[in-house]
Amino acid sequence: MSRTHDLIVVGAGPAGASAARAARAGGLSVALVDKAAFPRDKLCGGGITGRCRQHLDAVFGTGFAAGLCLTTTHVRLTDRGRPLGDLPDAPPIHMTMRRDFDAALASAAVAAGADPFLGRRIAAMDPAAGTVRLADGTALSAPVLIGADGVASPVAKALYGRAFDPARTALALEVEVPDRDGVAVEIDLAAVPWGYGWDFPKAQGRTLGLGGIGRRAGDLEAALAAFLAPRGAGGAAAACKGAFLPAGDYRRTPGRGRALLAGDAAGLVDPITGEGIGWAVLSGALAARAAADALAVGAPDTALARYRRALAPVHRELAWANRLKHLVYAPRLRPLFLRVLEREPEVQRRFLALLAGERDYADMGLASFRRMAGRMLRAALARPA
């Protein structure tokens, strides 16, 4: 059986569901393909920033994520368990379970009119030509294809031979525990080299984990065991799950030919926080709108150039984050950053505003980086408190 659409979206997670929903809003016929049937489990801390909420509201409707999240304004910053800052009035952070969240997004895309091909494996594809053959023999074709199929993206592999360089990706390990003590978020900024640990409250319990960039992160399994034990979750270490993240390794040209890449498949993950849901939702919508605009003028070959222009502000944000991550995580600089963070409540609030998506890296500007470098230099020259 052959089916022709205006757009094929491979992957029905946040980026793919957003692309399908936005494409339907633009009047396109959409085939939404995913090897998984929803709901399905997905390893993720599940943090929804304020910025992400805005993108969700724009694509799926105001208040869409409200019932899917536990919201907290209480954040603790620590250094291997040692308190650095306790802010009960931090910017709101919304915590969700990806199993429920992703299922809701995929359902919303299908409700908008996307043709679902979920729980259907791909046997072969030519992304640049816009053709996909499913394992059951169904043949799909479209003038534009969007790959929103994650860090191990088969679409990216088909385009480039591999999705990402393993040495430049981050690895995260996490566990889910059913108990929850309060609603404070804890972020341990020294739990692992070139990364951090998290303890996120959820409606059903807690998600605890840690992640670090590539081989620099060291022995993550040992670090996770050390992180869990003092939090009363040491017995959960054996049930940990792992996943890779393309943290900061974004593709300057997010696609090739008539194939566009969105979300993790395009490397749109913050290298400091590991957050990618907001960029996934936004990039999926931008890719769909670029496809709709290109098709409206009968020029599907222009979709990638249109998308790249629309995505430029996101790339600028990630470029700034790639610079700042050295101040936060480089072994020689991190102790100085943590000392400044502990001593200056103003820096704590600005840092949390970045983490919560209420402030952009580009907004900080070069002057802010210079001020931070100056603070860290003074911390290095001062006697430890």
C-alpha cells in the first residue's frame, strides 16, 4: 500500500508531535511515524522550563501541560551534598513524567489530523527523497521529511552515516523512586565531572540521576551510587537506566536536501542543563512552518534554508551555552564558580533564571561573562571562607 502526504515526520516525541501539530495547523497532510506505540517509557529528568511552557502553549494551546506537571519554586543548590544555596522562591520549574507527557503530545498531534503510523518499524528510507517503507510493506512519500527521532536518529544516520560523535555526546543515568519528601528540587553541581546530579520531585515520586559530557564524566555508575546513597535511594542503583544526549553538539545545518532535523536529532540540547524539551517543541514547529511555507510556493527544496534561518536564534543560544559551560564545569574553574555561587545570592538567582528558562544566554552578553570571570578571579585570590 502506498500513501502520499505533504510531510512525513519520523519520531512522535516532543519534536515530532510539535512538527505534526504545527503542520496540520498550516494545512498540510502529515504522516507521523514512530517505532513505539504510546505511552512508552523515556529516560529524562522531565524538567519543563518556563520557556518550554511558552512553546507548548503556542503549539498545543494555552495551559496544555498544566495537568501533566508538578510545579515547584523551591530549589536547593549543592556541591556533592554540601549546601550552596536554598531558594524557596526560585523561578518556577515544572516536572513531568515523560511517559504521560509524550503520550499526550502524540495524541494531540493525531487529534489535529496527523495520520498515525505508531508502533510501526521502518524497514527502509531515503530521507532526501522523502520516502519511507515500513516493515509491514506500507510505502510513504512526501516532498519534505522531518527527522525528529532522537539522539540515535535513523534519519541522521541515513543522511550522514552516523547521528553524532560519541565522544562529544553526554551520558545520563537515572532512577525513579516512589517516595517523595517535599517538593524541593535539588541540583548538585559537582556530583560528576563535567556534569551535575538532580533530584526532581514528581507527582508519583522522584527522579534522581546524573549526567556528564562524554568520556570526561568518568565512572558514572560509581558516581550514581555515591549520589543515591545519602538520599535514601541506594537500593535503586541496580535499576538505573541510561541514555545519550547530544549536549551542545548541534548541527549547524540541520538537515540535507528536503530532509530537516529537529529536537535531539538536530543536537538541540543545552550543554549546561541537559534540557532539550523546549528546543524540541520549538524546532519541530519551526521545521513544520518552513515546510509549509516552502510548499506554499511550490519550492520544497527551500524548506531547509527557511528552517535554518528560523533556527538561528536557537543556535546562538547553544553557542553561548557552549562557552559558558567551561566556567561552570571545567575542573580548574568549577570550584571558583561554586565559591562565587555560594557567596553571592544574586548570582544564584541569575543562574536559576537560566536553568528555569526565564533568561537567555544571549541576554547575558559578553559583559556578563567578563563580570563572572572577574568574580571567579577574586574568589581565587581570596582565602577560602
